[in-house]
Amino acid sequence: MSFDASFFVALSFALVILWFLKLGLPGRVASMLDERADKIREELDQAQSLRDEAQALLKNYRQRVKKAEEESKSMIEQAKLDSEKMAEDAQIALQARLERKTRQAEDKIAQAEAQLSQEIRAVSAELAISAAGKLISENMTTETADKILNNSIQNVSSHLN
């Protein structure tokens, strides 16, 4: 029997495989691979939980942003309503003040007109009395004075009866 090089290579290979099996190398390699797989699985689980936590935080943040936007819109709307109400109240107050000032001015004008009218009547009456007195003193005779006196007496007595 002749042995060539391939036989020795195959025999060497078989001996190395047997020696590896005897040493338990495949079990060690498998356990190392299992450990590595477990470690990778733990890291993936941890990464997944971190991702879930980040998703929850992102969702919470978006809800807060949405709520803050809604609150700010509400505050802006309320501020607009308040400012419109204040402007309306100020307009009403200004209108009432103007009307009150106008009434006061009209009352003062009416009082001034009434006082002026009384003064004019008083002055007119004084002038009329003065002019009448002057005309009477210049133009009246005793006969005319007696006639006027008698007519006046008759008028007074007819009114008294």
C-alpha cells in the first residue's frame, strides 16, 4: 500500500478534528458564540427599550408642544377679546363724557341766554319807563293826566268787582 500526500493530509485533518473534539473546542466555541449572541440580544433589547423610551419622550414632548400652542392661541384670543372689550368700554366712557360735557355746556349757554334775556328786559323796561316818563313830562297836560287817572280808576274798580 502506498500512501501519498493527500492521505497524510486527510489523516492529519482527521486527527486535528478528533483532538479538537477531545479538548471540547466545539462546545467552547458554541458557548462563546452563545454568550456573544446573548450579549448582542441584551444590547438589542436595551436599544429597543431606549428607542421605546425615546419614542415616549418624543410623543410626550409633541403633546406638550401642542398643548402649549393651544394655550398660547387661547391666550391670544382672550387678549384680543379683552382688548376689544376695553376699547369698547373706553369708547362708551368717552362718549358718555362727551355727552355730559355737551349737556353742561348747553346748560351754561341756556343759563347765560336766560340771564342775558332778563338783563335785556330789565334794561328795556328801564329805557321804556325813562322814555315814557320823558314823553309824558314833555307832552302831558293836566287835562290828559286827569283823563288817564279817571280811566285807570275805572279799570281798577271794574277788575276788583
